[in-house]
Amino acid sequence: MSRPQKIMEPLPGNLDSILTTIADENRPVLREAGARPFLKWAGGKRSILPDLLARMPAAYGTYYEPFLGGGALFFGAQPASAYLSDVNLTLVLSYLSIRDSVDAVIEELQRHSANHDKAYYVAARKRFGEETDPVKLAALLVYLNKTCYNGLYRVNKGGFFNVPIGSYEDPAILDEANLRAVSQVLQGVTIKQHPFNQVPVEAGAFYYMDPPYHRTFDGYDSSRFGDADHQGLAEFCRSLSKAGASFMVSNSDNAFVRSLYREFHIEQVQASRYVSCKGDQRGKETEVIIRNYQ
Ligand SMILES: C[S@@+](CC[C@H](N)C(=O)[O-])C[C@H]1O[C@@H](n2cnc3c(N)ncnc32)[C@H](O)[C@@H]1O
């Protein structure tokens, strides 16, 4: 069947600029705010961010990130419509507080910054395990993240943050401009606390999944993400594919991971990342990026 004929008007400008305009309409709208991750997170993806950005689909609906952590790719891409989630309640409450009450979080951080010393750090670390106010919790998380040894959030088996103070001369505890930019980028974004398998499946959406690595450092939130969880994630990816969504997964490069995703497109990338609980053991490891599109 032939398409109905449209009345052709003379087109303004040259053909190149018209084609660029049409192509741009199909791209996700990127926001202008220069927001960066406000936390340094175990397994954070800053080191392979260019590899990930280059492999995102050219066009998609909602951006889903079910293993949010520090959200390196979310902040790198700044998609117009997003659904962010993580199983870590403290982390999720912090994102919500910065989205909805950034002034109050900044005020709390000004106080932490003015009072920072070893005794204050130790008292704050204790308060962090008991705090129930989301704004205070968010400010404590940022404060401890910026001042703790190696600047990395980790909890022990009991679920408590027990990292000693770092040896920074003058840690940048409050980056007000970035927190405001983060708050702006998070406006209108859905932020939820739940495991990955409770994330809605939506046709046309894009899912970036960065689970705790398989069989390396898996100390996030004191809960182990084992073989069965990785199998469950691969199953979830198959359901996304069947529903007509795009997905990209990053994980360590090993035979188990490769076999879980064997029907999809698997590429190897080099990452410089923390490979154990001992934060100073940093090394180059190979990772895979898995996609159901090319
Ligand atoms: C490798 S980190 C994500 C790092 C993130 N891409 C970044 O750039 O900072 C993995 C995250 O998965 C979360 N997580 C662990 N088990 C989970 C589960 N079953 N469902 C959802 N999130 C989970 C952890 O709390 C952690 O924040």
C-alpha cells in the first residue's frame, strides 16, 4: 500500500541540517546541567564510562538503572526520563533527599564541614547507623563518603559502616554546585528501593544493569549477590528482550557470565577498578558489556 501523498512545502536551510534535525528528534533529550555522581561507590563505572556511553542505543523511551550505586552512567547520559532503583535503602533515601530537599542537605553538610575532625567523624559514623531522618542520613552518607579511608562506602556483615577516617588534608566535603545540579537532574525522575526483579518491564525502554561483579568483590550492603542472583538477572534480561526493551549489562569477564548471556552480544572492555575489600588493591581487570542490540 502506498503512503498518502503529503503536500510538499519548500524546506528551509540545506539538506544536511534538515537531516540532522530529523535525527535529533529521535535521540533521547539530554539535559544541560553538569551534574556528576555525588558519591564514590564500590564498583562505580567512571573508568569505563566512555565505553558505556558509546554503546547506548541511539533512541529509547525511559532509562532504567536497577543497580544504581553512584549512577555513573545516569549522570553521564542524563536522560530525559528515568527510573532509578537500588536495594540499598540508605542510598535511595539519599537520592530522594537530594532530589526533594537539597537546601536542607546542603545546610547539614555545611555543619559537618565546619566541625570535621577525627572525633566528629567517629561520632558521625555512630549516628549514621541510627539516623532515621532521610535528609540527615543523606548528609551523613555524603560526609562519610568524602572523609572515610579510601572514600568508599562499605558496610560490614552487621550492616554497619565501620570504615576508619581517611588521611585527607582538606577533604572537599560540600560541593554545593554539584549537589544543586544533581537535584536539578533528578527532578521528575522516579527513584525506588527494591531488588532488580521488581523493576517494571517496559517495551521501548533502555535498561542499564551493573550488578555486583560475579565472584570478585561482592560486599555491597552486606548481602551476597551469588550465582542464583546472576542467573535471575540473565532471566530478567531475556524477559526484557521478549518485551521489546533494550538492555546493556556490565559484569566481570568469566566463563559463567559468558554462558549466562551466550545468545546476546558480548564485548570485552578493560576497567581499572577496586577488586577487593582492601581498597588499595586496585588493578586492571577485564569486564564484559552485554547487549541485546548492536
Ligand atoms: C556495582 S554497584 C553499581 C555501581 C554503579 N553502576 C555506579 O556507577 O556507581 C552494584 C549496586 O547493586 C546494588 N544491589 C545489590 N544487590 C541488588 C539487588 N538484588 N537488586 C538491586 N540492587 C542491588 C548495590 O546496592 C550496589 O549499589
